[in-house]
Amino acid sequence: MRTIVMTGATSGIGAAALKHFMALPDTNIFIGARAVGDHLGQGKQQLPLDLSSLESVRAFSTSIQKQLGDRKIDILVLNAGIRAADNKQRSAEGFELTFATNHLAHYLLARLLLSNMADGSKIVITTSDAHNPAVVHFGPKTLDIGALARPTEESPKGMAFYGATKLCNLLTAISLQDKLATQSDIGVIAFNPGLTGNTSLMGKQSVPLKLMVPIIRPLFQMIGIFKPAFFMGTAKRSGKALAELALGIAALPKGRIYASLVRGRLTFPNPSQLAQDKDAQDRLWKESAAMVGLDI
Ligand SMILES: NC(=O)c1ccc[n+]([C@@H]2O[C@H](COP(=O)([O-])OP(=O)(O)OC[C@H]3O[C@@H](n4cnc5c(N)ncnc54)[C@H](OP(=O)(O)O)[C@@H]3O)[C@@H](O)[C@H]2O)c1
């Protein structure tokens, strides 16, 4: 029996990946979601999880551990993400909302569930090529963790702020892999789905916007010939790639951690220079531990 635990499965890329997981035989799936109550079928459960609250993350982790008993997790997918309209909104604990949801909550969840991961299991963290200034001009060139947790007027805004939180996902994935390398054969994958049109990342899609996406997609496809990061993919394709990576159907070359969907094809480039910086990895690990109340 395979066990999958997943965040961000109720919409967009995660919902498309979930369809692949739901079709698997002998598979238990636990979904952490804000809205629970959907009946997903035997062995599939939605449990309450609001990533904007570290208390909710701890409660979710405890209820997963209760449900698991002696069983272990084979696949942990940390996919949920937001891009708040501004950086003035705060999480339950007072951290900036996008940073808290995309990074801090997933950092805490990964660490709380680490002892429940099976040998040979996988942790997939959804990042973005927005983490990389060599790919998108607004990608972060420095890491100021304090300015992400509690922004000031000088802190990055909009897509730059979002990109910095996705850098945090990548830095966490690399740190996790480094820390696990000596103790276990748990694999970590940082997945970039690439620009994906039909999701709710920029807010729930209104009917006019839903109608617009198929019209503007060819335009982005054309720009994508010259600037691959602007190629607009679909949630169906991105979700399939996520599921295939998690299930090992698409394997990363040895020594690689970053899987990036570029114009619909999985590639395995180096993450940004800053993501590979050991000092940035260590600083984020340490400061995040302090923020969520864990030892390093
Ligand atoms: N779309 C793109 O172009 C793109 C590109 C690169 C990377 N990504 C990344 O891909 C991932 C999936 O995004 P998407 O585009 O599929 O967006 P989406 O359709 O908005 O899906 C986001 C998911 O995250 C969940 N979520 C958000 N806030 C939450 C919270 N406080 N507690 C629990 N769950 C929460 C949402 O749940 P609800 O149903 O409750 O809202 C939903 O399931 C994100 O990590 C995003 O950063 C997206």
C-alpha cells in the first residue's frame, strides 16, 4: 500500500496531479485543505489545513501521524502556493502571508513529517523559475529573510516578492536533501511547473478571464519561442509532470534536484546561483527554525 500526503490539491496544478494519484491502485491519499468535506472515495481523505497558520500545520501533522499509525509516507507533495495582492497581509503568527504560506508552513510541515517518511520515499516541493533572475528579470538577487517575514517599504513587492518565496522553496529543498543525504535514501525534488495559465494563482479566475486564457495562450506561445519562461502551459500538463516526478516515472539525473518544465518538456537545469549558495541555504534553515519554534 502506497501513502501520499499532499498540499495544494484542490485547484490548478495540484488538482491535475491528484487525478493521476487517484487513479493508482492500493494508494492512500491524505490531502491538507482549507475546505474539507468532499468525499473522495475509500483510502482518500481531506484533512483540515490552513497554511497561513503554523498552529494549523502542527494540527495537520498530528492528525496525519494519528491516521498513519505504523505506516510511512511514500510521497509528500508540498505544492500549495499563493501570490498575495500586496505584502501587507499577515499570517496568524504575524508573518507576511505569501512568505508564511509558501515557505514557512511547508518548511515546518516537511520537518514535522520527516520521521514518518519511508525509506526510498520522495518529497516534492513546488517552486518556480521566478526564483531565478537569469530566467525572469524580477527574480531575487539577494536573500533578506527578515524583509520577507516582516516587509518594510523597501522590501520587494509583487512578482519579485513571490519569486523570493519560491527561492525559499528551492533553498529548503536543497537543505533538506543535504541533511537527509547521510541518514536516509529519501529523495527531494524541487519542481518548477513553468507559467501555467488555467490556475487560481493570481486569484480565482473570473468567467471573462477563463475565456481569455485560450485567446492569449498562442501569444505567450509565440513569445515562448524566444523567451521559454513565457511559454504558457496548462494545469493538466504541469500536474502530469508533477505526478510523474513524484512517482518516479520521470527520473532526475543523478545529483540533480531541480526539475523544470520548459515549453512542456521536463528539463533538469541548475537552480539559480543564489539557490546554490550554502550560506543562503543555512541562513534560511536557521532563521526559519527560529520562526516556527524548532531547533536547527
Ligand atoms: N500557475 C503558475 O504559473 C505557476 C508557475 C510556477 C509555479 N507555480 C506554483 O505551483 C503551485 C500551485 O499553484 P497553482 O498555479 O496550481 O495555483 P492554484 O490553482 O491557486 O492552487 C493553489 C493551491 O494552494 C492551496 N492553498 C493556497 N493557500 C492555502 C492555505 N492557506 N492553506 C491551504 N492550502 C492553500 C489552494 O487551496 P484553495 O483551493 O483552498 O485555494 C490550492 O489548492 C504553487 O506553489 C505555485 O507557486 C505556479
